[in-house]
Amino acid sequence: MTQNTPLSPRPLHDLTGGGRPRVMTTAQLRSHGVSPAETNAQCRPGGPWQQLLPGVVLLHPGPPTSEERLHAVLMYAARERGTGVPAQPGASTAHAPAYPEVMITGLAALTLHGFSSTPPLPSLDAFDVLVPRMRRLRSTGCARIVRTPALPDPEQVTGVPVAPVARALADAVAGLADAGVVRRLMTEAVRGGHCDPASVVRELNQARLLSRPHVVDAVDSLLAEGRAIAEDRLYRMVREHGLPDPVWNVDLRLPGGPYLGGLDAYWPDQAVAVELDTRAPRQHDDALWSEYARKREHLERLGITVVHITPRKLRDSPEQQATVVRTALMASADREPAAYVVVLPRQ
């Protein structure tokens, strides 16, 4: 062998076998000794390979599977970062993700998260991929680029980096005009336990989607759905953790005086109240938040202990929330008696 003898290409089946997607970037092919000219020759019409996206090659002639399309989109979005050679799918290490700073979002991400109201992957013409705002990429083929100033932490679903549900939902809603579809997606997100209403509204607000009437209508339904679920969990928390029965859904007033506010649960003998904090961040709601804080301060000045519980805490740690309420009830014996208030059914 002389110095001019070219190196033999290393076999590609080592990386494309074992059921892995048969997709590679041109940079990866070069690292295995396949020149750009040879890649182009293999990708000619009727050849054994095909160019699926710019710089991304499908190593068989037939239609790509959904998994191969997903990895091709991620490779396309990640190929220009750093060395330009993302790790092969299934070969990521604990120190470096296979696809740094890119992730699937939108409808495809929701399908990967297990949504039943989203289309199956084979029926989607393109997959949304989330990238940093300054990346110089364009949408092409089955890759639709979505830019963001701040990437969320991805979740790994079947080896694919996927945006969290709330972010994926906002990106999906951005491209939807059908109010019914938007409402179904939001309802499944909350009712299915994927995320809480506040996180959905926060992402919609950051995406500046709350000015769209059909989105606002869906959000109102979402918040009502989220409150109903949270109320049911509150009932179960009281029952399953042996708390004394409160009076439910009441309004408080001072005798002959002003209205003090509504409460989700109230123990009159101990002057302990529970209020579900189902507020969601919206545009121009500073006045609402201030009113909420003033009500709490007023009740506490009257000697009423107010325990605020969020829907997420009720979902994730009901036993801990029951302990907080039980502690407040027990502590009432050591406090000065609260002011007398009138308890009425909530209007």
C-alpha cells in the first residue's frame, strides 16, 4: 500500500443495523470514507439512496418511516451546529445529547406524548422542530423550523428529544385556525394529566396567541375544565386523608358589613380556609392579581388562616397538601379567636 492508496470506507451497516433508522448526514458519511461525489452518485434517480433533506441521506430507496423522518428532521436542524456531526440515533452518551439544541414540537410532539386527538405521524406532511432563534435554517421538505429565544428542556420520548407538552401545544396552536381542534387539544392536555392550565396559558401568552378570539374561547373552557378537576381532587384529598369535613364553596361577609370573598373550603370552628389558586398568567391582569392578594391579607387580618393550594400540588403531592391543612387546623387552638363572619353558600 502506498501513501496515495485511498482508505477503504468503513462498513455502514454497523451504524444502520439493529433496527436503527437508516438515516445519516453527509458529514457522517464522510467520516465513514464516503466522498460527496459517491454520495451524489448513490442518490441519483433509481439509486440505492436518496436525499431526504439538505445534507441528510436516507440509506434505502423506499419511502422513509415516520421514525426515519423524525431523525432526518433533527439531523437537518442540528447538522450546522458545532462539529456538524450529531451523534447517531441510539448512540448518545450521558455527557452529550444526540441532537443538541433541537427538539420536535407542535402536533408531532403531542402525538409522541401520547395524545389521541392529534394526527398519527405518517399523516403529517412536515414535523415542527424547535431551534434557537439565531440559527440560520429554513423550512424545507418535511422539516418546518420553529424559532425561539429560549429553548425549554426537552423530554426524551422513544429516543427523540421532544418539547414539553405546554410548549408543544402552543406551537401547534400557532398554526391552527379551527376552534374545535384547539379546544380538544387543550382539553386533552389538562384532562389527560399532561400539564396544568397555568402552564398552557403561560406558553400561549409568551407566544402572543391570546389575542386570537378562538384561542381565548378555548382558554376559557380550559380554565373551567382545570378548576373542575382541581375541585374534584380537593374533595378526594379531604376524604382520603381523613380531614374533618369543611363547608364547601362559600362566601364570607362581615355581619352587616362588606363581602370578604369566596372560598373553596372553610372550617368555621378553626377559622381555616382553603382556596384553589387556579389563576393563570394573562395579559393585563395586574389588577386581578392585586385584588387576589388584598383579599388574602384582609382575611388574615381577621384571624382566618388561608391555605392556598395549586392544582399541580393537588395532583402531584396530595398527602403533603393534606398535612399542610391538618397543621393549620391543629394550630388554631393556639391562636386568638378569629373575628365573627357570616358564612353563606357561594353565589
